[in-house]
Amino acid sequence: MSELNKLTIAEARDKLRRGEITSTEITTACLEQIDGAGALGAFVHHTPDLAMEQARAADARISAGEAPSICGIPLGIKDLFCTKGVPSQAGSAILNGFKPEYESTVTQNLFDAGGIMLGKLNMDEFAMGSSNETSVYGNAVNPWRRGNEDTALTPGGSSGGSASAVAADLCLGATGTDTGGSIRQPAAFTGITGIKPTYGRCSRWGIVAFASSLDQAGPMTKSVRDAAILLETMCGHDPKDSTSADLAVPDFEAMLTGDIKGKVIGIPEEYRMDGMPEEIEKLWSDGTDMLRDAGAEIRDISLPHTKYALPAYYVIAPAEASSNLARYDGVRYGHRAKLAQGDGITEMYEKTRAEGFGPEVQRRVMIGTYVLSAGFYDAYYNRARKVRALIKRDFEDVFAGGVDAILTPATPSSAFGLGEMADADPVQMYLNDVFTVTVNLAGLPGISVPAGLDKRGLPLGLQLIGRPWEEGDLLNCAYALEGAAGFVAKPEKWW
């Protein structure tokens, strides 16, 4: 039974319905794998007792019939999601000891449908990072290796623990969040599938906020079909979230026909960056050919304001972060610094935040506070908002012209070594998001699909960007690309 952790969600669901296996057996297999995978640093809060309790309940529900697709499926939950009675730290020391008395809407949806929580997953602190090196728990590690090297590689960020856990078969699927690429970049680095739905498709209630106008939850899975199954359960209108869309959630899995004949796929010229590695260029070209061979029409398009996306993002996101993170002050919950005699409320704030926030979070809070301050608000923040509107309009114009989806690389490289960017300018790290941030700025759905290996044997992903609210159509295009690419590689176990 030890191989049950390697099943996809779809395979496990079908076996559960046929009575060939039980949720208890799959959950046990996953928990055993987690126990032996400490070197990956993926799971940071373990909930084996809760998982087995949920698995037994799922087995009873399946036996009674009419169980939802996700019932009995063991999942990992990113530490950004508040889970009742379970530590929810957002990878930060400032939330040390915080156990919410409530459940995030997304995890509540999963548990109501019979999903199993194996534990909480590692992540960059407050989702700020592209390599999972800013976590209070230490690094999450990519299960892949470069050739015969022993160099520990990043699984990407901020959903690095989720990506590592799914790629290493520690769980059948995981939740992630994406503010500027934090689902799609780690998915590409680890050879799995990750989709960021349209802004408002998944409730943000109970998810620790980074940048409220950009954050969006989504699934990270072993296949496009699994992403469709998990996304459908995660989605839905939530009156507790004012940005949650009151729209019916389609049966995404039923829309996976693989037929994309007549679909128009746009290839944006602005994504051909100077110095783009030859392997990324070839992967993009090969992906274009795959979609053309599947019957899609390929059309060159222009998204002229793309070059301003990163600067605009790194003004807007820190500005919203500085506002959101102001609530962490040591007064009501989480870490509180020890105070010297005579210290007042101001000293408590200063010491608590200095001890609780890591360097990257401090950097972004300072940037955000600066761009929102008097004298700089119009020069930076308001200008960035105007650029964002232009980026959104670029996409609207392209889609209005008949384009159904846009194909781009997911990342500018394969996974890099942990620590290799330590001495680099922070902007070098931010460049990891160059292909992904436009999707968040425009509020669009985007998916990363594994499509090949580089010369060192590391996975590379392609990104498809879809029309707003048309995740089903986007997933179907991704399904066709997945079938054509035929990516089946798995990391060799070393952990």
C-alpha cells in the first residue's frame, strides 16, 4: 500500500468509489512518506490525528454513496490559510503561537467536501519571496537535483512547501496562493501543475493577506485534471469576502475534452526578453508547435505595457503589504517582544516588529510605507495604479480581438540553488516574476504546465493565460498542451 501516495487525485477518487482502496489507507501512506521526508522541509505543522479522523469520516461518507470528488483525498495546506486550532503562522515569527478560532473559507470548502488535511506547508514569510528562503521554518527544498549534483535547489516561492510536497508525492494535492506568480513559478520549478484563478473566484477570507488586490488562492497538483477537480471545490461565492464573485462554479473537469480546434492562441512579442536562455526560447517555440498541431490558430500579439509590469507590481504589492501588516503589533495575538522598564506602547511596537518580521518583509513594508507617504503617493503609487489599468486594457484588447488564451514561458530559468541569490541585488530575485506578475495585475487566470526538462534534467513550465472567469476553457487548453508535451518525469528520491 506504500505506493498509494503516488496516485493522482483523479486515480484515487476512482479507486475510492470502486471500493478498491480506502481513504484511511491513502492517508496512512502519505503520513509515512511525510515522516521520512524531513530533509525537504515541506511540512511544518503536522496534523496526523486530524488527518486520520477526517479519513475515517470520508470512508463512511463514500460507503454511503454520493460523496464529492475530493472526498477522501489527502491534501497539504499552505501555512497562509487559517485552520481552526492548528498553528497558522504565514511563515513568520511574528505569528508564533497563533492558532485561529476559525477556518478559512477555502479550507472549509475542502473539509466540507471530505478533503483530508495532512498538515501545514512551508512558505516564504507572508508570501514575500520567490525561493522559499524567507521562511521562519527554514528553507523548503526542491525534490529535483541538477544532474549528479547534490546542490539543494529552491522549489520556488512563495508556495515552495506546496510545490515540494506535491512533486515528492507527500500528498495528492495542495493549496497555494499567488500574488505575483507564487503558484505558477514553484509549479514550473518542480514539474507540477498550478493554476491561479481569476481574482475573486476563490474567497480570500481567512487567508493571511499580503496584497489584497492581487492575492488569489489556487490548487497545486500532479496533473491538469487534478487541478480542475481541486479548483472546483476551492471556488465559490463567499459573502464574507467583498471581492468574491457571485458566479456559478462550472464543472471544470467535465470541460476537459482536449479539443482546441479553432482556438486562437496569442504569442506576445514583449515576452521575448533580452538574454532569455535558449532552452526557455525553445520550450516556448515547441509549445507553440504543440498547440498548432492540436488544431489551434497561433497569432502574434502585442501587450505593449508589459515592460512596466514589474516596476508597477513592486510599488503596488509593498504598498498594500505595509497597510495589511500594520495589524501585527504584539497587542492582540502572536509574538510580543520583552520590554524594558519604562518602555511604552511605541517601544513595544518597534521591538515586536523588529524581532517578528524578517529582512524581506521589513524591506517591503519600508518600500510600501515610502510610496504611500505624503509627497510620494502621486509620484509612485498613483502612477503604478495607472500603469496597472493600462496593462489590464492590453489584455482586454487582445481578448476582444478574438484571442482565447495566451502562451508564454512560466519562468526565466529552471530552479536555482538555495543560497545562490543571497548576494544578489533584491531586484534580481524579483525578476523571477517577470512572466507572471502581469496576470495578477490584470486579475486574470493563469496556469503553469510542465512541458520539458533542461539540459541538467530540471523541469521547465509553460504558462497559459486565459480570459477572466473562463478557467474551464483555460484548463482545457492546458489539458491539450499537457497531452502533447507528455511530461511524465519524476525526481529521483534522495531524501
